[in-house]
Amino acid sequence: MTTLSDPVEATRPRAITTQYTLGKDKILYGGLLVLTAIAYLWGLSKNAYANEYYAAAVQAGASSWKAWFFGSLDASSFITVDKTPASLWVMGLSARIFGFSSWSMLVPQALMGVASVGFVYVSVRRWFSANAGLLAGAILALTPVAVLMFRFNNPDALLILLLCAGAWAVTRAIDSSTHAARWMMLAGALVGFGFLTKMLQAFLILPAFGLAYLVAGKPQLGKRILHLVLATVSLIVSAGLWVAIVELLPASARPYIGGSSNNSILELTLGYNGLGRLNGNETGSVGGGVGNPGWGGSTGVQRLFGGEFASQIAWLLPAALLATIVLVVAAGKAPRTDRKRAFALLWGGWLVVTGLVFSYMQGIIHSYYMIALAPAIGAVIGAAMFVLWWRRDEWLPRATLAGGILLTAGWGFALLRQTPSWQPWLRWVVLITGVLAAGLLMLLPELKLHRVAARRAGLFTAAVLAVSALAGPTAYSVETISSAHAGALPSAGPSSAGGMGGFGRMGMPPGQLGTQNGAGTSNGTGTQNGTGGQNGTGRVGRGIGGMGGFLGGGGISSVSSELVTLLQQGAKGYTWAAAAVTANGAAPLQIASGQPIMAIGGFNGTDPAPSLAEFKELVAQGKVHYFIGSSGFGGPGGRDGTTAEIAAWVAQNFQSQAVGSTTVYDLTTKAGA
């Protein structure tokens, strides 16, 4: 094989001139997207309403433009979800067009996953090769946590799409001599909309985006700095317009901002969903306490390589870190605009900064957040594999590649040992094929085979390598697709995979089934996955499970037909058919009945909305018909006692009735009447 001094420059898209090669690339690219779409859409409806907290907001937005704009939990816009609403805008528009259903809500999420894979492919292919792009896209598509979240209704799907599109825009800016400013402004706008999706998490990639363009952009330094300023302005405008509208509107003209302590989106941004996630000082947090090990384990670099985080994202994480180093070393003393170095700064910087923040943040962190690492892992591995494979006739690149293969195979073997009773043969396949691929890679160049034989042997080696590297995450992804997932804490892979390691420390005795108020999910199957294991390490693999009582709400499957009928018949003439403590208590009722349900206290009952005086006034005005009490739809009182005060006042002053297993208070009928 002939070794080129710069394989990246040799394979830039403008050097691809034959129609055959272009056609082949398009076919492979199309095949990647089609297969990704099939995987993400297959059996999608089994996830039902997934996270019912967000599903209720989608339902509300499908019937009320005000609720849609603000991201309200209910169509009467009492309180918003505790995130900015961009992801709800997309799902809400789909629900408006096709009618609210599990399918209309989740299909846009799956298509966002397909588009994310596409952006990773075109970004890698532009500077390396079509094969490198295919590998990068396939890694993202097959990452277990990505498969999970692109089939779920959390905000992460849109966030990843926007960040991948932003990275592509920065790539185009670095390549451009005349339109770099436009591309950087587009990147800034995309990150701004990322803020409107999941707030400050979108900004974790800004150091990588800025540094990559500042170092490798073609214009002079002064112009590059100006372009970064313009990108920042674009970001502020795209993110700030909605925020300004919400802040400037009087509180009486909009819903209460869920998750905030003073009805402010800025306070939510800098507090519960911002700096509080870093230092653990989160007002209204369900986690409680700085560095609470029940929410992500102990801080440190080991966090991503242990417990449930590892099975979600870490299959190729060691290889990705090695790949980033390879790209930097390969650039060496190349000119400032070298694309290998720029790629390492852009995608490797994304990986390192985000990974470090996730490792050391002391506030609430869940395993599904790890999807934010998946695009960068795929991109740097695809690029580094191309560089090393191109130069595999040289001893050092070949040895580096072989070492990376053995590292990945050994790590995959270790991860699969966490589930010893699940597909026990698979870990041996991963290990053996890894050793075989590394051995073939080191041996074949020494055999001096004929060109055709060498090409065939190379293809066989690449296939064995792919099996070793991707068999583990692919198997986890297949298991994820074939299983139903619902609730607030979803995770990918088999239910026996490394647990959260701490549910026994969160109010549930070790070994106790999480059935009370937590057994039901949208498919009524949460009990198995709500089990706290022998040592309190049971994982919530399919949804809210044993946390249901803690978060409030038993799921839509536990809403009786009698209660649905009562709410529907009693909604006429009222702003809210009923009120329930916590959003997780209100959401199943709202989805089942299709009527607005007031969520007292917001997500977990700690928001000071409404106060007891405000609730009394709403009842006096005849705006709330029922109050839902016990058996699945109540929740813990707020830390300030507001929700407990409201519940006590209702119980003392209004007549109750049992509807199925649920206690319902009629707020139009005084006690003893």
C-alpha cells in the first residue's frame, strides 16, 4: 500500500471525481440512514407515552397555542415543565397535525436521531472519507443510550440534533474563505435553540466550537475573532428572544415557570437547571444534598466508567480518548489550518469538556444524559480509524490501531461481565474477535500478499474488527429496541445491567419491591424494574418503577375508567377539571381524560405554586372542580409545606368519595353537606 503524507488532504471531497465513487458513497449513506430509521421506528409504540410528564405537555400544546408556546403542562397553562420548551414545540406540532398519540409524539424524536446520524456522517466524510463517515454514523446509531433517547420523548433528542448540526456548521466555517461568518452565525443560532431545548447543557460544546474555529479558520485572526463575536450575538438572539418574552410578560399573563422558586426563567436557568447542577445547590431538587451519590454516584473520572453509565455510553469511550490523542499527534507540526488538529479540537473538545462536566457535577445527573457524548465518540473514532488504517503499513500506526482494538475488546468483555446471565457467550465473541483482528492487523503487512489478496484480507480484518468493537453496544441496542421503556428514569440494555446503586438509600429499603404508587407505567409493567436489589442496587431499567412513590403518580395504566369518566363529565365550565399534587400525579390523569389537570407544586411538589391562599381563591372562583387525593396520584408535601397545607385544607373542608381506589374531593361540595 502506498502511504501518503497527508491522507486527510488526499481524500477531501473535491478530490473525489469519479461518478462511480460518488454514487457508491450516496448509496452507502442512504443505506445508513434507512437502517437507522428502521431501527429507531421499529415497535416504537411499545413505549406508549414514555415520560408522561413531557407527554402531558405535548398533549396540552396540541390543544392550546399558549400552552404550546410556554411549554405548559396543562392546556389551561397553570405551570410549565421544568425545561425550556423547544422539544415540546416539535412534538406538539406533530400532535396538532396528526392528532395526539404515542406515535405522533415519538416519531419526530426517531427522525431527529436519523438526522443526527446524517450530520455526523457528512461532517466526518467532508474531511476524511465516506467509510470514516459511515463508521462514525454507525457508532452513534448503535450507542445504547442513543437508541433509547431517540425513541423517547425527553428533550435530549432535539438537543443532540442541534449540536450535531452546529458542529457541521463549524466544519463548513473552517473550510470557507468567503462565507465563514455566515456558517459561524448559523452554528451560534443552532446552539441558541439548543439552549431553548435543555438550557445550559447546550453550552458545554461552546469551548470546542470556538477554539476549533479560532485556531483553524482560514480568515485572518481579527476576522476570526469578529466571526466568533457574531456567532455569540446570533446565539444570544436565538436563545434570548423567548426568554425575554417570558421575563417581560406579567406573571398573570403566563403560566408559572416550573422548577423555579420565584416564577422566573432566569432563576431556573441559573439555579435548578444551571449552576445548581454543577455545585449541587438545587432549590426544589428531588435529589437533595450536594453530591448525593443516589444521583450518579461519586464524582470523578471513574463515574463514566462504572455502574449504569458505563453500559449506556462507555463501550467505545476509551477508544475515543485514544483516537483524540491520535489525531493531535498525527497533526504534529502541520500548518495552523490542519484538519486533523481542527477535528480533534472540535469533536475531541466536545467529548472531553462534556465528559469532565458530567464526571464532576455534583447535582442531579441521570444515565440518559450520556447521549451527549455519543456523537463525539463516533466522530473521533471514525476519523482516527481512517488516519491509522491509511498508514497501517507503518509499524507505529499499525501497533497503535492494534492496541486500540485490544483495549476496546478487553473493555467490552468487562462490561458484558456485568450481566453474567444475559447472553454469556457474547463477551467471548467480543474478546476473541478483538484478539484475532489485532493479530491479523499486525501480521498481514509482513506477508507481502498480492494486491487483490491483500485487499480481501484487509476487508476481512476490518469486518472482524467491527464485530469486536460493535457487538456489545449493538446487542444492548437490540435489547433496548425490543423492550418497552417508560417513566422518568429510562435506561438502555438488559434490566440486569449495572444498577444505579442507591435506590435503597433513597427511601426504599433494600430488597423491597417498588410497587406502592410506583408500580404502574404507561404499560403497567414497572414493578420488576422498580426492585431495589439485595444491596439496594436494583436498576430502573424500564421506567419510574420503585421511584414512582417518590416522584408521585402511578402511570396512566392505573387511572381507572370510572375516574376518567368523572373527570370528563365534570370538566365542563371549569378551567381545570381537577388538581393533583405534583406534575407526575397530574400527568397520567390528564393524558387519560384529555382534560386540564392542575399540577400543585410542579414536578415533585416543591414549587410554591399555588400558595394556599391562591388555591382557595381559585376554588372560590369555581375554576377547579375536583382534588385528587390518595392511591397513586398524591405525592409528598413540598419542603415548604405548601402542598401539604393545601391537601389538609381540602380534606377538612370538602366532601370526598372513593372512585375506584382513588380518593376524590368535590371542591363544590362542602364537607358534611
